[in-house]
Amino acid sequence: MYKIVKPIFFTMDPETAHHRVTGGLRTFTKIWGAKSLLKSLYTIDNPRLEREVFGLKFKNPVGLAAGFDKNAEYIEEMTGLGFGFIEIGTVTPRPQPGNDKPRMFRLVEDEALINRMGFNNQGADVAAGRLKQLKNRENLIIGGNIGKNKTTPNEEAVHDYTYCFNTLFEYVDYFVVNVSSPNTPGLRDLQEKEPLKKILNTLQDLNHAKYIQRPILLKIAPDLTDSQLDDIVEIVSETKIAGVIATNTTISREGLVSDPILVKETGGVSGKPLTKRSTEVIRYLADRSNRSFPIIGVGGIHSAEDAREKLEAGASLVQVYTGFIYEGPALINKICRGLLK
């Protein structure tokens, strides 16, 4: 079915297509029996797929990466497509429109996307309000990916992260600190050792003061050097956060074969060009840390084999986004079936 409608959606601007697809899915699921139909088509319930990672039990290891459902609008609909967990965001304290449009581009020949969205979202309070209203949270793991507002100076960024942490704390199962998006000016500077430790230690102090602790993960860029990855391993050990998500989008344009004009658009590249590098980062972190912390692998997963490679490299869970757009909703089912084999 997706092969039939995909060419239609690919004639649209990517952002427009995204809203059409998610809006259409929401409308469809309101029809009597539609949710059961989707579950029968896409969801695989098998105890062999279950994973327990950083104290949480996942019904399967395939999650939806942050960026797809920025404002916690489509959690129930996406769960019906078979995802084992959903990560919302990136969420910032205050609403912000993001960068000027157009800000997302398809590199069809590369099966990739370039995006420079710029953390467009409706703010932490709106996201928390939607999560509060969710009717069915049974077996549903939700992550909260948090960032800083564009206008917040880096030296004050810790306040934005703490605001999001406190606002979403009651409604998410784990947190992801995003300092690796290339689309907010200066954000990646927060990956440097000292500012990063300040943010993570502050969040951990808040975490330990709560009645229950939430796992805190760090999402890193694929463009880090081995020396910087060594720092990440050290920082995870020192701050005792729960783990790492590897990786965010890349600023590299190496090997791209799509329209040279599109390739020159600023923003982060996701999809197949990232497959190899994200797996390399996962393997490096796993080896250097002696697999002492969990890793969620993301970047260029378009098949069950791609997912298996990341798991074998050292990931405990995986996430998809661009592969989901190119391959369609059956991708989650295919990955789960492939892992069962």
C-alpha cells in the first residue's frame, strides 16, 4: 500500500507531506476497528523481542526517533504501527517556530533527508499537557528529548534543560539531552566536556532529589572525533547517566550523489549516508566502555539487517525516522521479524 501512495507524498514538500501523513493517520484511527486493523498488520507481540534496558521494559527494541512527533501529538497512532517506544521532541521551554521554510529536503538518490528545522515545537508545557491526557499508557515507553531555546545563551542553557526536565518529569519514562543538533547556532559547543558535565550533573542532582529516578541519556553527533568520543565515555562514567543515543544527524556531505544544489543546503543529513558512521560510533563507544552503559542506535536504519548490525555493534535498542519515511510503516514489522529469525 505504501509503495502506491509514496510517490504522491514525494511530490509534496517534505514538511507538508509529514503533516498530511500524520493527519491522515489520526483521521483513519478514529474509524471503528481501524486501530485493531493497524495492530494486526504491523504489531508483533513476542516475548523474544522484549528488552529490559536502564530499568525499563520495552516490548520490542525498535523505537521512533525524536523529531517525528515533536509535540506529543501522535503517540497512540504511532504505537499502533508497532513501535516499542516513542521519543517526543526535541522540546524546549518556550514555544519557538524554528528556522525559516523550506527547511527539509529529500535526497532521493541517497535515500536521505537534510533538515534544518531548528527545534520548532510548541514548548514543554504543551507537550506535558498532551502526555497528561494520554488514556492508555500500558506497555508504552515514552522518552522526552529536551533542548534549549535558540535565544538562550549557552552559558544559561542549563536552565532550559532543567525547566524541560521538571515540566516533563511526571509524564515521560526517560530523558534525552540533545546538545548535538546542527540546526541551533552554537548548540554543539555544549558537547564540550565542561559545559556538558555541568548540564548532566545538574540534571542528575535534580533526578536524585525526586521520589523516583528517570534514566537520562545523552544524544551525540556522528561527527565527533575519537578523542571526543573518549570524553563522552568518561563523562558518562563521571555523571553516571544511563546511556547514550548514537547518533544525531551529520554535517558531512561525503559520498552524496543527489542533486548538487540540494546537497549544498545547510542542515543535518539523516538516512542511508549515516548508516556506516553511526554504527562505527556505536561500536567505538561499546568497545571503549567495555559495554558499561546502554546505547540506543539510530542513523540510517532502512532494513532488519541495518538494525541487526547496530545491535551487534553494541546497541541495546534502535530508533528509526528517515528509514520509516522511505520504507513505510511496515519497516518496524520487518525489523522485528528479522530479529526473531
